[in-house]
Amino acid sequence: KQEVTQIPAALSVPEGENLVLNCSFTDSAIYNLQWFRQDPGKGLTSLLLIQSSQREQTSGRLNASLDKSSGRSTLYIAASQPGDSATYLCAVRLGGATNKLIFGTGTLLAVQP
Amino acid sequence: EPEVTQTPSHQVTQMGQEVILRCVPISNHLYFYWYRQILGQKVEFLVSFYNNEISEKSEIFDDQFSVERPDGSNFTLKIRSTKLEDSAMYFCASNNRGRWETQYFGPGTRLLVL
């Protein structure tokens, strides 16, 4: 059974710092991996989608990497801003016919001004 | 930019009552999903829907749950007889190409069962 874990559970950094969020999954037979952002009481906003054949994806100050064989992904946020404060979720889609996403536990990020 | 919308944003109901949660997916999307998040827990998959039928469901999605696309725009989740443990945030999502692309999530409906 696929388990997705995120470390750390919570992180507080001063504005301007670069930071890395970690996601690990137990079954490497994934189809793709996504990073989402969740603001309090709000829905999920997709940040980056990495297909299993890719090593990384970039969008603005965000860079996500994927090492499928070791079951790990990282989300790198450069020059963090207070507006980046949110919960960050990673989710994997397994191979095969399924479309369901299996979510991680989330990392609550606070960027202090 | 098109968005997934959900109504109501909050719903309070008594245990044993039926509730219907409504979603309007992005207009050209073909795949539809429901997820839920119990407070403090992970987001969990409930069901996926394509071509007017359920394509996949989780063990959570028992006989108390049903989904329907009653017209060309709405996608609903019905819970027939709510239990206390159904209290959660329910998210609707949609996409156009199934596993090939990201899923676009709505803002959620917070359901509280008393």
C-alpha cells in the first residue's frame, strides 16, 4: 500500500530564506507526483506536476525534483516571502488505470516578515 | 481563469440526515473527483467519475455515498444518512485528460454532522 510522508511537519523561516520541503513515498511505481498549496479553509492549488520520466520541474521561485527509485521528491522555494505561508502537500498517482491521488501529510510553512 | 466551484461553503446537519454537496467542474473537463479531509488528517480520495459512471472508488465510498451528474454542468455527492464521522471538508476536482494532467480543486464544502 502506498504511503506518502512529508518532513518536516511544520517549518518557520525568516523572509528571504531559501528552503526545501521533503516528500517520500513507499512504492516507486508512480505515474506522476504533484505539489499543491493549501491555504487555511481553502481548496488546493496545484503548483507543479512531475511525470515519472522527469527529474524536475520549475515554476518561478519553485523547483520540484523527483527521484523515483529512492521514493523521494523535494520542493525548493527560493527567496521565501510571507505570502508563501501555507500548507504544502505532495500527492502521487500510481501507475496503471487509476486516476486517484494519494496525499502526503503536509508541511505547514510560516514565513516570518 | 476557469475555476471549480462548490456549494455550499459550509453545511451543518443532524446525524441521520441526507446531504447533497454540489460542484460545478470546469466546463470542458471530462473527469470528476471527490476527496475529503477530516480535520487534521490527510486528504483522502473518495471517488472518480468519467463518461457518466464511477470509474474508481475507495473503501470509504460505501453504500451511503452516491455521485451524480444530473446535467451538463453539475456534479453532486450525496450522503444518504450522515454519521458524526462524515464531518470533514469535501473537495471536488476535475480535469480533462485523466492521469495525464493535474486535477483542479474547488474551494471545498465544510460539513459538520451533529
